[in-house]
Amino acid sequence: MLPIVVILLDGLGDRAHDVLGGRTGNEAAETPNLDRLCADGSCGVLYAVGPGRAPSSEVAHWSMLGYTPAEFPGRAVFEALGRGQEVSPEHVLVYAALRPAERREDGWWLVGRPHPERDAEEAERLVTSLDGIEIDGLTFSLAHVWRGEAVLRIAGGADDRVTDTDAFFRDRHPMLRPQPLVHEAERTARAAEAWTREVMRRLEGERFNVVTLKWWGRWRDYPSFLERHGVGGSFVAESAFLRGLGAALGLDPIHAPEGDDPVADLRRRVELARERLDAGDTFVFCHQKTTDAAGHTKDPHLKQRTIEELDAALDGLPLDRAVVCLTGDHATPASPDVIHSGDPVPLVVAGPGVRADEVAIFGERDCAAGILGHLRGPDLMPVLLNAADRPLFLGSRPTPFRDADGYPALLEPLL
């Protein structure tokens, strides 16, 4: 049996652009290492949650790592875990953000955010002043994390099935009223609205005068990554929420900063993968955000150049001793003006025993013709476990863990 290494380039997928000759950034880029990886392995394309659906990174990762929407605890839980905070099913967690807003005819519109350095002290002071407000028997506790952003913990029997007040697109929508997704969440939604209005009353006259809420959730019980897939190890990422996601699955979170040299950052991730394999990990997940940031610039040439530059860091993948998968979590097109899209993401799997198909060039169009075909997020782990000689034979059930995909690492012998 082989270990598994996943190199996840955030927002890797793209759309075809006229300025690139009707090609995506991946298709237009000169990528000798990625081309070689394709030529040596099996290729396909991936839809994290399904064709045409544009997922957030946390939703895409959750699906690709083999977990269901019903098990999803909400990104606020990951944010808390990634910052070393305790989580409990007794508390609803929400991500809160201090913002400046102006009153217009149709509501309150966000007009900026605190500067992480110049406004740090003022923002933390204001957030701290709002801690401990009680509404209708619910206690709203704030733990500041940075630049006026905080994890809001609601105690007293709250329900997490409530919509966000943060419209996300601040230039398209005003702050929104929290709405219950089910009847049982009505009390929490109304209390959240009352809390928001009380916060605005207390912040009246301040430069930062509203607090938005998003990513509602609470801790849920589900099998660990080891229990579900029979492999375990490390989750390498910069952002707190992704390291929190790894920790939520029982994977060891490793902080890997991203700086001004993305090629060096990716080389370091490849090195970390090798180090973790040496330490005995059977699964190593390495995330890097560079391609997502390039897509958000809406410059197709920049996304093409970014992929070309990152290709240079992929000459040291541990293909001799692990099944290596390189893909992305979603498409971040360099045009048009969308955040993410539901377009296919290139996928390549290579390593000892992995069958080479006819694909020899990396990109959406070529990879789509590969032997793996068009996969959805929940297909990824079974494909990787199968390539690593770790599939769970259906018809034999040596594990009690629901939706198990891999051969169990933990057995209960009858003595």
C-alpha cells in the first residue's frame, strides 16, 4: 500500500479567454513539469460539488475530502479551530467582522474595512467593547482575531441554521437581515438581528459602525479522516480556516506561510510532503492560494504566467514512493467578474502503478479526455485510495464508520 500526497492549487480552474487565443490560463501556459506528470499518470477533470456549481473553498475541500453536506460544521468552526479556540456542540459559532458602513435609501452599505496595521488597536478595542451582549436569553461573546474580525460564540440554546448579514458582495448588496432557514431557528435569527441593531447603537459615531455576521455553524460529530479513509497525516496551509479544517478532520495542521516568492512557497510544500512521508504519514495535503489570487486579478495573462512560474516548483514530487494528485478546489476565472465559477478543474494522478493514459498536456480540455473522465468531489478520495492499493472492498465491512472509503486502519479483533 502507498501513501497519498495531494497538491491543491486553489482556484486552479479557468475559462477560455479571447486574449489567450480561446484558451484557459492552464491551456496557454508552458508547463513542462505538469505536462510530464500528465504523460506519466491518469487525467480527468473535477467538479467539487457538481457541474455548474460555484463552491467556496471550504465547501469544495469538504466535499473533496469525502464528507457530506449534512456533516459540514460551518466555516466559523474552522476559523475557531485554526486559531486555537475550543469548539463545542453547545455553542453556535459565527464569523463577525467590524466594518464602516453608510446609511442609504435602501439600507446600510459597507464602504471599507479596518487597516490591519493602522486600525488594529482601535478595531480590537471596539470589538472587545461589544463582548457579552445578551438578547432573549442568548449570550453573544466575541473573541477578536485580527483587524476587527472575531469569532462570535452564541450560548443559551441557539440554532446555527440562520443566513448571513454579510452580503459578501459589498458593491452589489447592502447588509442583510438574518433569516431562519428552518422554523426552529426563528428565535436565533430575530436575536441576531436585535444584536446587530444594538451593536450599531453602541458604535454610533465611530469610524467603524457595524458588525457583519457570516459562516454560521456548530461542531458536529462525524468520523475522523483516519476512520473514514484508513489514512492519516498532515494538512499544510497558510490560512487559519484551512488549518482548522484539517484539524477538524484529525489531520495535523502545519502552518506554511505564503510570501512574495510563490515558487519558493510551493517548493517548500513539496519538501514538507517528502518530510511528512519520511515521518510515516500516509496522507499529506498541501494547499497553496497563488493561482486563486491570480484569477481574482481578472488578468488572464497574469494567471497564465503564474501557472508557468509554479510549474518550476513541481520537479521534485515524490512520485517514486507515493500516489500524487495535483488539482484545484474550484475555478477562479480570470474573466468575467465572478468570484468562483462551476467550471471543470484539471486533475492528474500519478505514481507507482498508476496507469498512463493518452493525455500529455496539462489543461482543462486535454485532461477532460483522460481515463478518469469527469469526477465530482466525493469521487476523489475513492480514486486516490484505489490508486494507492487501499480501497475498501464493498461487501466486506470490517469498520463501523459510515461512508468509509478506504481499508480501515483501526480494527477490533475478537479475543
